[in-house]
Amino acid sequence: MRRIDLKKAQAARSRTIRDINRQIVLNYVRDHNRISRAQIARSTSLQRSTISTIVEELKTAGLIEEIGEGESTGGRRPTMLQLRTAGAMAIGVDVTPSGTTVATSDLAGRVIERACVPNETDSHRMIERIAGQVRELAGRAAPGQFEGVGVSLPGLIDPDNGRAVYIPWFKWRDWPVVEELRRATGLDVIIDNDANAAALAALWFGRPEVSQARDFIMVLVAEGIGTGIVFDGQIYRGERGAAGEFGHMVVGEHGPVACSCGNRDCWESYASGRAAVARYLKTTGRADGDAYGSPGLTLAEVVDRALAGEGAARSALTETAHYLGIGISNLIVGLSPETVVVGGPIARAWPLVAEALVEPVNRSIRRGLPSAQIVPSVLGDQPTLLGAISRVLARKFASVQAA
């Protein structure tokens, strides 16, 4: 049972129950894809008249639509409902050390259009680039069509205050992202750490054993290592968004690359995408691979080569997976989640890396203690983009206003 936070609690108003019922109906339509009014009524115990009223409101708001008749169960064939996915509703911005992606999506989270934006070393010029692309995409839609812009950033983020506390890859500190981007675009903006964004995407769009889990951890393997923690179906961010910085826990000495903090003993030094690239480059004799992208090679490309059968690439991924498993074992021992999700390009190589990853986990979990299922993400190489979009859509599903 959750304890009520009296500092944040608000007294219930007359429309509170109506709003909650609207949220329930909309989420039933979302979760089931095709569902009838009668099915919603049976599942929720709401009155059929209440369901009908809410459905009409949601149709008027452009959130759901009727899509024809379903199978009869003995009486009149029911009219089926689904989310209205015509047109874009959210804009996602995914900032990574290697580049930035701006994309639009519909209400179901399907990407409609995307564009790449080169990074800038100066945060103000970076905002100008992002804002220009956002305005271009938004300009192709009807006024008021977009619910907002979600931004995923690789660093310490304070979503409540709309600021990037520290982005180590670019040395940006105390950056008022929300204020600057809102002013430049005229749209509502919400931000989050990349691993938290990826965890939210897994919660909303991931495989059932993840989206239905009460507690899970997303381990995002990108240029660095990030962890998004979900407790009781909610992202746990900690004080000022600082939770989940497990990439800096010490797992050894003299890692193949320097962590973003500058040390070589962090989990990130051993298990990040840069570490895998460095191992591959060292094996092939092309470079020491210490700096990210020294020859322009990415983790996704190493994965492609490993899947094509190249031995050096497979070896690099296997060793990286071993150290990934060491860190994950610590997370399981300390937090005891139901599930650990591994996201990023390395998830595509799961048949090649699963054994090396799971071995240190099995070895470290003491007899009698619960372990966790470890699964690859099904969200593709860029779960953080879908996470940025999810930040906008999740707010829509959690707070539905009357038309």
C-alpha cells in the first residue's frame, strides 16, 4: 500500500471519478487494440451508459474511433473501438553522443517521420538545431495537433525542474532545456534521462513479461551504460532524478575505455558500447578505440558484423556481455527486480551473448535468494527515441481531459 504524500496530495474534486473512468476506458482501448463497449463494461464493471458517454467524449476528442463490427456472441454484432492513429500527436527528440534524432509519432507510438540532426558542442546552438527541426515537422501538421515534445538526454536530468543537471559527453551543466525549447517552438516540452526514457518505453510498448511486471530494470547499453528503474509500475528517479547511475559502480581496474566520468574502473568502462568497439578495434589492429568513434565505428556496426559471422566482432561482444552480466548480478542482488531488460543494439545479438551474460549472474546469486529473468529489449536499436515519445503519450493516457 502506498503512503499518501501529503505535500503533493490534492483533495478530490467532483469530476475526479469521471476523469479516472475516462482514463480506464482509454487505456482498455489502447491495451486491447480492438475492443467493444460491452467488453469494456464486463472488464471494468462500469455501467454500459457510463461507457457509452465516455466513448463519445473520447471520439469527439479524436482519441479513439469505431472500426466496424466484431464477432457476435449471440446478439447484435458489437461495434469495435481502437485508438485513432491518423496523424501525428507527439514529437520525440533523442539526443545521443553520436547524433540527435527528431521524430513524430501517432497516439499508438508508431513513428511517422524522423530526421537526423548533427550535434553541436554549444548547448544554445544545439537547441537552435533541435528547435528548427521540430518546427519543420510541426509545420506540416494542423495547428494544435501535437500534445508536446519529449526529449531524451544522456546524463543527469531533473524532469521536475526541466533542467539537464549535467550531460558528461558535452560538459553541459544546469541547462534549462525545457524553457529554451518551449520558447523556441511554442510547444509543451518534457525531458528525461535516456535510460529512464527507455524504461518507460519498455513499460508502455515492451514485451508482456516486461510491461506487466511490477518491478523491472532497463539496462541501456549505448555509448555509456544507463539503468532505468521501475518500481510498482512507476519510474523511480530519486532525488533530482539522480537514481540509476549504476554505470559508475566499480567492477574492475583498467577498463578498455574511460568512463564518461574519466575513470577506468566503472561498469561503463567495461560493458558499454564504446568498450565493445574498443575490444573489436584492438583485436583487428585498426586502432586502440579509446575515444568514442575514433574510426567512426559504432556498436550497431559491430553487432552487424558479429551476426554476419565475423569472429573478432563476436569475441568483442561476448567479452562485453560477460562484464554486463557482472553489473547486472549486482543489480539483482541489491534490488531484486522481477525482470532485467537489456536494451540497445546489443539486444539484436542476444543469441550470441546471452550465455556469457547470464553466467556471472547465475554464479553470483546465492542459493535461496530470488534471481530475475533477463530478457533482450524488443524496441530496436533506439529505445530512447520511443522513450522520448512515451514521455508525451504516457502523460496523455494518465490525464485525459474532457473535450
